[in-house]
Amino acid sequence: MNKLHNFLPRFLQVLKNIFLHGFFTLLPLILTTTVFIFFIRVIMSWVTPLHSYMPKIIQHIPYSEFLVGIILIFIFGLILKYLLFLPLVHLVESTIERIPLIGSIYFGIKQLVHAFTAHDSTAFNRVVIIEYPRKGLYSLGFITGKQHPHLELDTNKKYWHVYLPSVPNPTTGFFVLAPDEELIDTSLSRQDALTIIISGGVINPEKK
């Protein structure tokens, strides 16, 4: 009886370890697949209204909406890059800017997305450590710019705009003004810092 009493907890612990090992091994694959499926559905939803206008031979191809969506995005990128359609985009954006609330949301999202992409060579490139949210605790942050002239603080100090991303969604976070002497520079790239932040510190760049 004692043997059975001792064996059962150990057996349950083994089952638990096997389950957790399988779960955490599959989790990255499942989350990656989920994100991929989400983007497929978004692209397909954009192109679905055009489905009836597609040639019959294309309509019978599985996920033809997704393929057409990829082609349209590629063509749009070519037009913007090589046919000098950027003035037209700026005209549309200037119109959006005049719309209350929508303009602020649009440009806020655009700037944030632009800052986190590899195409932006200036924003978010300086990764720093700052003592936040209290003394003795430190957070990773990104320098987003110099102190705005209307945000007048101590004139004897140089202040920076610092964005502190949240885990696991770096598009939300905190904005702080910090003096230069309280910022600790790191050698991390923007992508490496984001990897650490999104994973909550579980994934380090050298462990890829």
C-alpha cells in the first residue's frame, strides 16, 4: 500500500512533465501558425470583393484570394517605389490628417510601425537601460528623440524621449522623459532588444 502511495505522485509528476514538455515545444509552432493564419485571413478579406472579377481559372485555385492579395501588395510596392506615386499618398494622408480622431490614430500607428521596421534607419536605433519603474529595477527602452522644445525641464540637463515597450506586445508601453546621465547605453540592436522584450527575457539573441 505504501509503495502504491509513493508511486502515484511520482507517476502523476512524470505525466505532468511529459505534458508540459510537449506543450511548450508545440507552443511556438502553434503561435506562429496562428499569426500566419491571421495575416492570410486579413489579406483574403481585402481581396474577397474582387473574387467575382477574377478569371474563372484563378477562382478555382485554392486560396486564390491570398495569392492575388500578395501580388497586389507587391504591385503597390513597385508603384510607390519606382513610379513616383508618393505625392499621391501624401495627398491622401494630408486629407486623413484633417479628420478628427482618425488622423491622430492613423499617424500614431504609422509612426510606430515605421519605427519598428528595419527600413527606418534612425528611430528606435539606440537601445538603453533605464532605472524604472522604481529605484533598483531596470527596464529596456528605445530612444525616440530629443526633448521636445515645448517640454521644458531643467535647462542644465539634456533630456531624451524614451519608449518602454510592454511584454509581450511592444506596440504598447510607456513614454518617459529621462536625463542623459541616467540612461545606460547597450550594444543591443533594435531586433535583439525586441526579441528579449517580446519573450519576456526567455529568448536571448545568442540562443537563436
